[in-house]
Amino acid sequence: MSFSEDTRELYQEVILDHNKNPRNFGKLEHYTNKAIGHNQLCGDQISLYLIIKDNIIQEVKFDGQGCAISKASASIMTTILKGKSVEEARKLFDEFHKLITETNDDIDEINLGKLAVFVGIREFPARVKCASLAWHTLLNALDNSQNL
């Protein structure tokens, strides 16, 4: 997938905006699922809180600290997840992971939406963990594997 310089600049602006003004930032006092994610390489940490009713993500918030990419990824992820089923959330994880890790042209066929701003991350392997931290934390929260 090839982007113009203008497109790359727009994507950088979106990431910076979500870093400076993260959506759904904060803690839910009452939640059905929670997970904590930590990137050992850079110290990024995120807590993800979900309210899931009838297999639908009703509410989602996150808190923590990290770099611009990890915070923007969590912010955009939470805006996309509201109203999605657990199965749709898992499919989004798969699509996002493919977006940031694969370099083949099949990526063009994925309906990227807001996630397209992270397409350049795959060019920086060290940053893939930053972008995927919130998403891996989401899987843990959906599985409630940390049972917090």
C-alpha cells in the first residue's frame, strides 16, 4: 500500500491528536472485563476496562502511560469497539495485526477505516509492539484471562 506524502502527514496528525486528546481515557468504576498490558521493551502500560452485555461491548475505557503510538492506538481502538460484538472485536484485532505486520498487497482489501493511520508502523518493527499493546490487552480483557 503506497501513500502520498500528504497522506502520511495527515496520518501523523491523527496519531498526534489522539495522543494529545485521547478518546475514552479514564477508568470505569464498574466493568465486566479488565486487563492490564505492559510493553517490557519501552515501559508502555495500559489498563483496559470493558462493559460487555449480551456479547456487545457497551462501554470501553483505558488508562495508563506510554508513547504517542501506543496511546493513539488505544484511543482509536476504543472509539471503534463501542457497539461491536465480541466476535467483531476479535476480527478487528486480526485485521489490525495484519495491517501493522504484513507487507503484501492483500492489505488493500481490508476495510481499514480509522486504523489506516497505522499502516506505516510495519516499516518500523520496533514500534509494532507499541501499536499492538492495546489490541493484545483487548484480547486478554475479552478472555478475562487476568480475572481482575
